[in-house]
Amino acid sequence: MPRRVRLVLVHGSQLSGAMWARYPALLGPDVELVTPDLPAHGTRRDEPFTWEGALATVDAAVGGGDPDVPVVLGGHSLGGYLVMAWAQRHPERLAGLALLGASAVPAGVGAAVYRTLARIEQRLGADRMSRALDRELDALLPPAFAALLKEAGYGFDGIPAAWAAVMGECRPEMLAGVTAPVLLVNGQLDQLRVDVRRFRRAATAAPWVDVVTVPRGLHVFPLTHPAETVAALWELVTWARRFTVPGPPRR
């Protein structure tokens, strides 16, 4: 029987843990999938977003299972930057780290674009933003899955604080001390893949770094291309089955 692996996947801004709803069937029973909602998103829409609160959510998800089971941690977009920040604080804790759609340095022109988008979204308001996102999901996804994401709800209030934190806190060099393999997955048409080579070079302590491009994938490729995303993640799951879980710190 294959060794059990805990896979924690963190969603991006606006959506929720429901974005991973199609993944359990693709991963199989030997992968324990954990998909938390971040503050200000999904079931936690009424909570304010803070960077430390989001990191605490990741911490609880990583540590919430059997301590003898190796953990692979991944995140999409905002979630990708967040899991990178968590990994910097716990560089030897993970059996694998996956950044999905999070291979752009959040500074300079790119940061300015996201600040502008955040301001526009706030001016439009939640109702109009919800209708726009509804239309986008209907155009890209199977009807039942789109309906599930709509029912789970969106999170708009936390966007300015979330992306301000990413821009202020996150740089590729945060990968330097991470001793787990690092997987960088992006859509071919993903605007957040522009600095993938810099992220790859930054992971100097990783036993290996792999870069995967999903053909014809947009930034939302984990939603539209779940099979291709799972195929990439499976490389980390396979590696994690050989991982020795670190013991408690010595006192």
C-alpha cells in the first residue's frame, strides 16, 4: 500500500477552498487533501484579512493531521505567495512545496497593476464584482462546478490587504532556505509566470526544482486544468512518500 501523504492546497484571492473540489477524485484515497478557507474568503468572509492570520491558517492546516504523515504544501496565486512565506519560516518542515500561478515578483509595474485592480474592484462593489465573476466562471467551467464555486461565495473585502501584504512581504529569495523540492506551475498564458527563472534560481537549498507550464492555461489553470495540475503535483507526492518527517525540536 502506498504511504499516505497530506496535501494542503491554499486558494487564491476572491475564491475559497471549494476551488479544489474536483481534486480528491483525481488524487485518490492515499492522499489526504486539506483545503482551508483563508480569512475574508469562503466560510470566513466575515473575518478581516491579515497576513499573520492567513499564515496561522496555513500553520493549522499543515499541522492538523497525523505528525508522522509527510506534508506537501501548495497554493495558487495569493495562496502561492502565502505558502512560500510559510515555508520560509519552516524551511525543513515540508516534503514538497508547490507555487501555482505565483512566479512573478510582486514589485514594480506588476505591483502597480494589482493595486489599480484592487481599487477598481473596491469601487465596483461586491454585487457587481460577483456578477462579473459569475459570468467568468460560467464561461470557463462545467456548470455544476461553476455553481459550486458560486454557492461557496466570493471574498472581495480582503483583496487590498492581501495583495498589499504580498507586495510588501514576498520575494523569490524567500525560497533560499527551503530544503524540500520546489514545483513552479504556471499556465502558458498566465501573467504571473514572468519571473519563473528567478524563482527557480532562488531555491538554492532544494534537492530539485521543476518548472511546469500548462498548455493554453490562463492564470486560473487550477480550475480549468485540474488533471494537468494534479499530474504536476504528483511529482511531489511521489517524492514525499520517501520523506522522513522531522521530529520535535530539541530543547
